[in-house]
Amino acid sequence: MEQSGEYRIAAAIDQVWRGLNDPDVLARCIDGCQSMEKLADDRFATAVKAKVGPVSAVFQADLELQDLNPPASYTILANVKGGAAGFGKGTAAVSLAEAQGATVLSYQVNANVGGKLAQVGSRLIDGAARKMADDFFAAFGEEVSGVAPEPAGATAERAQARYESSGRWTIWLIIFAVLALAMVLAL
């Protein structure tokens, strides 16, 4: 399963970077987050309650940051366990770039899911994951800047029309603390 996206956040790149590495900020932005703990500078543990179609569970995620290039990029390695609901493994490459007084956050997620999650079907998982990613980035953008971000290169209306026509939404938060992100970087 693959997903990518870009969001324009009305905040300086350093402010966005700090938010992406602050467990308190992340916990407030992830819908259903029950806990987010920073174990080391490059490791997080989280628990997120999520529902994907008929599958509802608390997912435990171990996240590791690699290829750190502050404040420009990093890679998130995620190992997610949801008990009987299933499991997921994946990576999310996250990059930040300054753009006219704002920051463009780009991500590329590659993930695999198993168990009941895999039986739900990729379309349903993609849709749930994309919604979780969009919800996360809306909350995150408001948290770090006070203004909800919009998909880079598109208005919110065009992004909504694209979603409605394709039915595709991804796995940032399912990968990034279900997975989120993440979502985590998603999803």
C-alpha cells in the first residue's frame, strides 16, 4: 500500500519540525490517541484507538526516526500491532521545504497490513487512512500555526473533488500511530 501527499502549513520550517518531534503536539493531533511517549530522541511509542470499516481496535505502534536531516527531512519506521485486528509495518518519508512564508510538508508512505485489516480490503483501508491523514494534518497545522493547512497545489474544494472521484485516501496515521504519520505521516 502506498500513499503520498503534500500540505502547506502557515508556519516556519523550524516550528513545523519541532511540532513533528513533540509527543504532546502529536498526541493532541492524532484522533483517538490514547498515549504518545518519547522513548529517545529517535523513538516513540503510541497507542491509538481507531476504526477501519468493521475493524475497531487499540493499535500499539513503535516508531523509529531514521535518516534525520533537521529541519528538512526524516524517515519514520513503524511497527503497528492491533491484536486480533491485525498488524502493519511501513515507512514514511517526510520532508519539509520553505515556500513563501510557509512550510510545505510532503510525505510518501509504503505500508503492509495483515490480519483482519488485510481482509477489510485496500480500498476501505486507503479511504480510512486518507481521512485520518487529512484530519491529522488539519489538527497539526492548526496546532503549530493557528491556521488549518490546505493540500499543496490544490484548493480544499479540488482536493475534496479528487477524493470523491477516486475514493483514495491513505495510511499515514495507520502507519504513524495508526498509522499515522500515520501518517503517519500516515497513513
